[in-house]
Amino acid sequence: MLIKNGKVLLDESNSFADVSLKLENGIIAEIGADITDTEQYDANGLFVIPGFIDTHIHGCVGVEFASPDEDFTKARQWLASEGVTGFAATVRALTPERVVAAEKNILNESKRDVLGASVLGINLEGPFVSLSKSGVMNPPDIECTPETVELFANEARGLLKIMTIAPERENAVEAIERAVENGVNVSVGHTEATYSQATAAITAGATRATHVFNAMRPFSHRETGVLGAVLTDDKVNCEMICDLVHLDEATIKLVYRAKGFKGITLVSDTGFMSGLGDGEYIVDGRKRIVKDGVCRNPEGRIAGSCVSMLAGAKNLLKMGIPLEEVSYMASLNPAKALGKEDSYGSIAVGKQADIIVCDEKLNIKAVFIKGIGL
């Protein structure tokens, strides 16, 4: 397959060039101006960018990634239609037994050959979060221990890539260090942490912030808390939900100015109701109400997002952030979070041929996964 006549976002420069892409055996086989192939896609007047990778997503279109026995096929196909070609299945704060059961199912689903978004990892949003900043999750009242962290890593068989730990939890530093030793990227979040507690977590190896500003100790000019730490430390990459519900436009601009596009990872944080429209749903026995595209619990608290990464990316574009920077936040930074930047997240020879063809407003015209057009 040859994608020709488009403006291609190249890996090394993160800039657009008028070149063609040859996709062969699931990878990008060649990039250049004078390439030929019998099968061609004409991207004239369009932009060719890497597929999006969602590193914080709980489910969509009725599929729940924390389930012990869920089939992900429908979700993977819907995500691909939204330009998301890979994701880290995210598990909310559950008991260790339920976490392990979910991990085993995700591991099995990752091995299934489906023409849709690839399962690239597991993200555990807990269970070691602050009980007072748990959002609409219901975390178990259990001790945070490095041994439990190691259990999660072992049961995931290398697929556990991201884990949220609140820095103020007991044994948090030891738990973070153990996670890092097991190849897990630790994210601070759902937290009441002070600035000093947050910086201790970063020193221990934490390198991410879970949906920045949301479920975090508010910023104060004298005790800046966790936000002061993650927004000023270059070692930390901040997740950002850009549905304009979790963060308003001014806050997004603030994070963008503080971190720059290389310091932000665009995420959706969607639940299984994403893609299903307005209505009432039950999540783990608890009611969720989606109205006007916003999901809340009966008390009115926001309960995750209802739109894919694509909607958030379009919002960033409307705010004046260049497409190449939006792409970096939606593709390469997520790939780095999963430790998969050598194979995913940008357009370069040898990388997996997960490609979006879109117009200047990010309206998708074609999606290729492993070189196969959907």
C-alpha cells in the first residue's frame, strides 16, 4: 500500500513533508518522493499523521475494560474509527483480587487478532489513591504496599505499564520504587499530596500526573501542593483530558504554557458509556447519567469523559495549537509512556503502520492499522 500526495508528519523533525509512505507487512517500509506500488491511497490535500494512542481509557461502546471476562472487539473497532490505533486498558480502583482478574482478561484480549485498536498495555488507576480524592471511584480500604504492587506487575506478565499512586499514601515511596523496578511508569493522582510529598514521589521515580487538576489538591500560592510539583518539574508528563468539561480552555492553556507539548499526554478517560449517547447506565452497580454528552453520578459529580481522544484533539486544534504538536501529545508521548516509542507513536521507517489521514480540522478520511485500511 502506498499513501501518496499527502503532507506527512515525519518522526525526526516533527514537521510535515511532501513525501509518500509505503506500508508493507504491517510496518512503514519506505518513505520518499519517488516510491511506487500497485495499491495506492491518494491523500492529496490531506495530512498524514500517526495513529492516536489512548493511555487512560476505561472502556467505550458498552465494553468495560475492568471486567474479568469482557470481549474488547467492539471497543477496538470503534476506537479505530476515531483514530485511536492503540490503547492501555485502564482499571479503576478495585480490590487486588478484582485487579488481577481484570489484568488476566486484558492480557488474553491483547493476544487476540482484531482489526482495530491494539491493546498496548494496562493502566491501573489505583487502588492506592486518596480516599478523599477518589472522584466517583470506590477504592478499597487496604494498605498500600510494595508487595501488592509487585503482585500486580507479576500477574500482568509485562503488560502493566502505568499505575496511579497517591504520594501521601502509607509506604508510597517504597511502592513507587518497586513499581519502577518492575518497569511500571508511576503517575501521581487522586491525591491530597503536599508539594513536599509530591516531590518525594517524583524523586522516587514517578514521572506522570493523572488527569492533571482533576482529583488533586487545589493549588494555593503558599502551599502549591501536587500541582506545583508536577507543573514545574520537567521529569513529569501531565495527562490532560481536553473535552472542555474536565478542564476549561484557560486551564488547558495554562498547562500547555507550563509544560509545552512534549510535557503533555492527551487522554480520554472514557467509560463504557462513551459512544452510546445520552441515557442512564449502571457501572459496577452504581448509576451514571449521561446528559448532553457529560457523564455524572446522581450527586452531579463528573464521572469520566464521554468522548474519544479525537474530540479532545480537535478542541486543542481550535485553540490554535498546531496539528504537529497535537499529534505529539496524542501519539508519541503516549507511546513513550508505554515504553513503545521504538515501534509506535510516530512515522518512521520500521515502525508499525498505524496511520491517520485527515484534513486540517482533524476530520478523519482514512485509518490504517498495521498497514490495512479500515
